[in-house]
Amino acid sequence: MVKSAYMHYYPFYLPFAPTLLAAFLPLFVVVAFWTVAIKGFALWHAARGGHKGWFIALLFINTLGILECIYLVWFRPGASHSHRSLTPANDSSTQA
């Protein structure tokens, strides 16, 4: 059995060179920071809005911020794209 030079230092098999993994370290740090920041913001809005189901889903489902962005844009209280139906009685553009 032939061992490569870096197997002496690492007890497990690395399919990529350690320098390649180190090159992606800044990307991993940015993604981790983004995920924590957007998850905290979305969880705060879900807790303040009383959305218990959304809070639990946002807490346990990790989607790198995709689910959090969906909640913040369309479902949080006070969002500009809320799912309220406008009837002619409530539509301010038809009133004079």
C-alpha cells in the first residue's frame, strides 16, 4: 500500500489538497455569517409577529437563507407584499 505525502499528517483521506480547502475558507465564512444574520433577523420578526409555525420552521430548516428571505419578503407582518385581498371598498385608488 502506497501512502501519499500528506497522509502522514492527516489520519483520514482528503480528496482535495489542503491548500484548495483553505482557498474556500473565506467563502465558507461569508456563507456562515449570511446564514446566521438572516436567520436571526427572520426569527426576530416571526417571534414579534406571533408566527409560531414560521418560527419553528425557520429555526430547524436550514436553507442558506432562502426560506428566511421568503418569509421576510412575503409573510412577515407589515411586509409590502402581504396576502390581503383588496376589495373595491378597501382599495384606496378607487376612492375619491
